[in-house]
Amino acid sequence: MREGRKVGSGIWYTLLFSIVSIYLIFRVVVKVPLRQSFVGINWFYIALGFGALFLMWLAKASRMYIIGRSMGIHLKFFYYLQLYLATCFIAHVTPFNSGGTPLQIYLLHKQGISIGVATVLTVVDLGLNTLMFLILIPVALLINIQLIPNNNWHFTKIRPVFTILGISLGGVIICWFLFFHSKLWLRVRQWSWIVKLRKFINHKDWRQHLHHEWNQFKEGWSLLSQQHPLTMVWAIAAVVFYWLCYLIIAPMIFWAMAKTISFFDLIGRQLLFNFAQIFIPTPGGSGGSELILVYLFKNLTGAARIGTFVLLWKIYTFFSTLLVGSFFFWKLTKKVDR
């Protein structure tokens, strides 16, 4: 009962933050009525966007299904699709999008799968996704640089990319030297708030937790690649197809708004949005994610269309999985309770 109340509160919070943010974008930034902002929309591309979204769901479920079969888990494909959407829903209603992974392990375990096997499946699945994300980031950055003509260099075209990437990279480097290596920062490390922060990190065992997950991923990957090497090729193909479907959604929205834009112009911005959203503490990143979208895409859409872009993006990547995922979350957890 208590968990149900927490989920219910999360739904209300995430909807409230998201709706208020979108309202403020239309009211303060766009200054155009919602109905008027959708004038001239090409609904054919909107429909194609939903098709890409559905294929993305199938790709994610296929990846889990392939990995599961390789590990001797004989669950139906449709169960993995339900599982993915249910975990998307719970991620949307928990801070930092953090609830999906524990739920996936829990529901797999309730299907008769041991905690260890369910954890390895989940870690390998997430690891493949993360590796592809890390590969795409530098590729997208290089693509954005190459698209700028040599005789007309404009840093403003990729300023959002470098801004978020630079802040993130700078923060990682500072923390690394501050907490682990640099003797020059020895006095700084004695500051009271620094000491408290280090104690908090050590108390939560974050470093040990990440190290443990990395070891599990290596063990699971080694096991699967040795016993079922061809199957893992299909899993990697599913990862690639998943990201392709995800990255095509933003161009679909631009084409629907009659904006001529290259698919490659948007890759870096979408990936950086994904990265920045991890650090938003609200349920599902709602509220903050809308503001990041405005910052990253306003110079491409123009002020008059940024509200339309944000709303359509949230419908594709947030409200759709919140709606469909809530049904499957209720369905799967109801079976578990029985």
C-alpha cells in the first residue's frame, strides 16, 4: 500500500512539473497560443514519429529477449516488451529516473529467475546501451564540427554541445583530482563540507557499487560471448537499431514543422540532452528536461516553434510511455501480488 502511494505521488509530481514547465515555455518564451503553434504541422511526419517510437520499443524488448535466451531464460517476447514499458513508467515517476532498474530485476526474479541471473541480464543490457551511448557522443561531436564550413566558422552553431560537454567533463576532472589524486588539493580536501561530501560518497559505497556492476557486466558479457557469440551480434544490432529509432524522432518533429534540418545536426544535441537529464533530481527529470530542451534546440527551431518541439518531444518520449507503461506496470505488479 505504501509503495502504491509513493508511485501515485510520483505520477502527480512528474505531471505537475512537466505541465507547468510546458505552460511557462508557451507563456514566457514562445508567447503564442498553444493551438496557433500547431498551425501548419505536417501530421504525416508526426505519425511516422510514432512508428519510429514503436520500433524503438520493439528494439529494446528484442535486446532483452536475445540476451535472456542466451542465458537460458525462456520468457516470451511480449513479456519483455511489457517489462520495458513498465520500467519506463516507474523511471518517469522516481527521482533521477532511478526506479526502472530495480523494478526490472524484481519482476524478472518473480518469474522464477534467480536474483543473480536477473541482475546479470539487466547489467549486460544496460551496459550495451551505455557503451553505444559513449561511442555516439564523440562521433556526434565530430559530425557537428565537420558540418561547419571551413570558410565560415561559427562557434554558436555548436555552442550548446560544447557548453554541456565542457561543464560535464570539467566537473568530472575536478572531482577526480579533488577526491583521489592531486596532492595540490590536499588542503582543499580538508574543508569541512568537502570532508562531509567524501564521507557521504564512501558511506553510500558508490565507487564499490560501480566497480561491482562493471565486474558483473564483464562476467556476463564473457559468458555470453563465449557460449553464444552469434546471438550477441544480434543483441548489438538491436542496440544500434534502438538508437537509430530514438535519434530519428527529433528530425521527424522538425520535418513536421516544415523545418529543413539534417539528421546529423541533431544527434549531438539529443545525446547531450540524455546525458544532462540524468542529473535532474525531479521524478523522470520533469521540469528540468523541458528547460534543457529549450536551451539546446531554441536556436534551431526559433522562439515561435520551440514550444511545439518541446511538447511533441515530451509526448513521444515521456507521456506515451507514462500512459502505456502505467498499464503494464499495473498488470505485471498485480500478477506478482497474487
